[in-house]
Amino acid sequence: MKFIIKLILSAVAVMVSAYLLPGVEVNGFFVAIVVAAVLALLNTIVKPILILLTIPITVLTLGIFLLVINAVIILLADMLIQGFSVYGFWWALLFSLILAIFNSLLGGLKTEN
């Protein structure tokens, strides 16, 4: 049940973020749920591999390169999902920042059981 609530809150964050950014399009709430699920899957599987492969540059940039990894994950989701479009790297970077902010704000609304 917690996963479904978290997924719905993430989908709301995707919709709000897409509404705020003209370079990101989401065709409906169902697509936003799919985007949230795919991002969760990519963050679980692909992101740790990318972090491991880019440890030297992440250390040199004091962790700022992790933002680039987040943008790459967003662009990967864009390639995988019909109805979700991100128009370039910088929009993906902004989308990931706004999505992280909304997810942390909405994360406070969840009930901890």
C-alpha cells in the first residue's frame, strides 16, 4: 500500500513539474503514473551502476555530477515512454530538480505506518 501511495504522489509531482516547465510534456495522469514507475525502476537499477562508473568525476565535482546522472535517467525515461517528452538535457536537469523538490514536499504528506 505504501508503494502505491508513493507512486501516486510521485505521479502528482511529475504532473506539476511538467505543468511548470514548457520543455516537458506529459499526456495525462496515467502516463504520469507510468513515468513515476519507470523512474523508480531506473533509479533502482540503472542509477547505482552509473554512479559506480562515474565515481572519479563525481568526487572531482564534489557530487554535482549526480545532477547530470539524474538528467540522464530522465532522458532514458523519455526514450522508453510514449506520451512523455523532454526537449533536451537542460529541461531534463530542471525537471529532475523540480521533481526532487516536489517529491520531498509531498513526502511529508505520506503517513508512516
